Amino acid sequence: MLALCGPVVADGPNGVDDLRGAPPAPAEHLLDERGVQFLPRPGVSAPPRVSALSWVVTDLGTHRILASKDAHRPLPPASTLKTLFALTLLPRFAQGTVRTVSSADLAGIEAGSSLAGVKEDMPYRVADLWRGVFLSSGSDAVHALAAMNGGWGKTVDDMQATADRLGARDTRVESADGFDTPGQVSSAYDLSLFGQAGLTNRDFAGFAATKTARFPEDGGPDAGGLQNTNRLLVGSHGVTPYNGLIGVKNGYTSHAGNTLVAAARRGHRTLLVTAMNPQSGAENAVYEEARALLDWGFAAAPRAAAVGALPAPAPDPKDPGAAQAAHRSPTTALHQAAAARTGGRTGDVVLWSFSAAGVIALAGLGTALWWRRRRPAGPADGGPAS
């Protein structure tokens, strides 16, 4: 029974050192301060020095921000803004809905945009279009989904409303696909909000973790293959895949530089790192800096003091299932996403695991009661001392 309670103890406001009288997290909101924010504690090393202009490391199980740099600095987000696009539109269309894409749907795609290969006059299931968004960062897939939502301008307005509902005060949406547009900015804090909220959604979590897919999935003469452009997830272009990575979204434009929202799970702990625009000039800098921050976070999380927190996701009033999803942990959503891909077998394993744990706990309790009745009573029981 104590073993089952272990993760709760480890995820207290200040980690396991709470049990040793550690001071509470500071009342002041350090995330508004400039520079690196980190509270030194015994046994916790300082976060690595990285060149990203802004970054945040969050323990999603507790919403604690373990360290950050210029968390609220407004910067162009590039395609990481597609996390907000997905949060806004995913609940609105069933995955099996079919859309025959028209030339009007694809009008206005900026030159140089990433494309999934959506073709005019061809039917696509909504799930296919979302794979184009998450894996290929396809602006053509974004445009097709935005057309289903009533158009580009309405979708931009809806995304801004979603950002405001989540408390993303640094985000200004001007382009639904994240393409460089005057006035469009977000921040490492806001992108972390979007990543956290997305991972509570089974579909979001499933698409974000998908490495390869057929496009469209059911094949045909015009089908092609997609590979996720998140190099830390798939391992490509000289980047070794990160152990336990579960997504979320990468981006690049000439103005924004490289941006990345990356989540990884080890055991009962899930961490989220957002990194924006590394300045080192090194190839794959955003991936290797995110790797270093994730490694630090997993080592530091049990004892690190929080410098701030992400609020729990606010339910979307337009989504009937949002109230339950807002309280769903990223681990739960990922189990559900895996179960959906395996016909429910993952859920069965989880159910049997909890059942077995319950039987063991009851057996232990029964043994303790039997032993208590058999042993001689001592002072604590009101009996004679031995």
C-alpha cells in the first residue's frame, strides 16, 4: 500500500524533501522576472546552460514549473502554434468525418509553407488531415480543417478565444498555421499551457506521439507516407531519439528560428519542455537543448522547488467532454490513445494491474489484522509491558 502511495509523496509541492521540513515554494511569481529562474536546494543541480532565448521545464503531474528562462517573453512561435489550433478544432469534428477538399479550401497557403500533400477534389477523413497537421506540419491540412470550421478568419478568432480561456496572456494569433505574420507572438509559458492541455486529450496525445503514417491512411493510388518532423521523437538528421518521448510539436521559420514543445514520460513522471529560438547556431540545437533540459528535469524533479506553476486546463464550453478531459492526467490520455490503437488491450492491462494491486493490498491488510490478534498486547495497546 505504501508503494502505491509513493508517487503522491514524490510529487508534493517541494518534492520528497517536504517530509524533512523543507520551506514552501516562494509566494512571489518568479516567472515574470527576466533571466533564468531556479531555486537552489540541497541535492539539486542548477539547470544546464542553453542558448534558447526562452524555455520552461514543467512537471505535468503537479503542474510545477521547475525552472525557466524569460518564460513570458513574447516570441514568434512558428508551427508550435499548431498546438493551439489543435486544441481549438479537435473537439469540433468527428475523426471519421469525410471532407472532399476543394481549391477554395487550399487558397491562401503561403509560399514556403510545409505541406502534407493534400490534393484538390480528393476525400480525406478528418483523422487523415490531423495526421498531416501533426506529422508534416502541413499548412494544406490546416487550411482544409479551417475551411470546415467556417474559414481562416473565424479560426484565428476561435484560436485567440481558446488562448484567452487558458490564460495564455502572451499569445496573439494572426495565422492559424503559425506562419510568420506581423503581430503574431506567443511565449514558452503559453506554449507549455497548450502542450499540457493537449496531452489531456486522447486524440491530441495519439497524433502527437505518432511517428509514421500512411496519407490517407486507407491507401490508394495517391497515398504516400508521412514521417513526423520532430527529430527528437523519430530520430533523424543526426538526432538520437529521446527515451520516453511522447511528442508534442516542433516548428521553424526564418523569423522564429527553431521552436519545440517536447514531452517525455519515465515511470510515473511526465515532463514538458518548451524551448524557443536557440542562438548557438549549432545544427539540431533546439533538440539537443531540449534533451539536456529533460535530463535535468527528471533528475531534479523529486526535490526541486517550484518557481511557478501552470494552472490546470480550463474546460472548453463548446466541448461536451471537456470537463472530464480537464481533470485527466497526461498519462491517462496516453493510455487511452494507445488503447484506441490496439483495440482496447492497453486498457485491459491497466485494469488488471489495478485489480492485482487491490488484491495484494487486501491480503496484506488481512495478514496484519491476524498478526495483531495473535501477538501479546504491549503498552501501546493498553496491555502490560514485556
